[in-house]
Amino acid sequence: MAAAIQDAHDVQVELIAGKGGIFDVVVDGERVYSKDETGRFPENSEILDQLS
């Protein structure tokens, strides 16, 4: 996912290790996706669409 974001938007992506299966995508301090809320990992296109 990080590579897809970097390729599509030419931005620096920072991966932060978490615990307990946490997977959030945060852009400029705003959470745009939470695995905890959806119960699943996102498809790349779901995140890329939100960043466009």
C-alpha cells in the first residue's frame, strides 16, 4: 500500500509499527481508514480514491 501511495502521489509515506492488528491510514493528521472500524484491510484503490 505504501508503494502504491508513493507512486500515485509522489509523496513520502511513513509506516509506523503498531500492535494488536491495528491498521490505520492517516493523512495530514486525519484518519482516512481504520481496519478496526471496517474489520478488514483496505484495497489500494479505496485509499487512493480518497487521496485524489
